[in-house]
Amino acid sequence: MLIRNWMTPEVITVTPDTSLLKLGKLMRDHGVRRLPVLDGGRVVGIISDRDVRDASPDKAAELDCYALHSLVAANKAK
């Protein structure tokens, strides 16, 4: 089996400043579970759907929807 059969031709990447909301949306929209994190063209890490899920507030948190949305939007890929 050749590696090119497994590779994605157009890799979706993020920066360390990408918000959790955008990370989650990118993963859902493109059907991926991991995204490389680039800083100045260099790979500085990889973020997974589990990382995003673990960094997100619990759905049972006692926050109104606006406070919850702003809290998630403030978190980054760093």
C-alpha cells in the first residue's frame, strides 16, 4: 500500500490563536479528528477532538448560553 493513498492532498491547519469554536467547527465540517497547529509555517503541535472536548466547559455548567459561548470563544489552540 502506498502512503499517497492515505494522505490528504489539502491539509487543514490551524494556528495557536484559533478558538475552540472554530476548531470544533473545522473538525466537524471536514470530518477530521486531528488538526496540525502551525506557527509561522512550522508545526508546533497537533490538536485532537478530545483536546477540544476536554477544554470545553461541561454542558451541565450553570452558565447562560451567552456566557458559555463567550467562554468557549475565548479559548485558543495554544
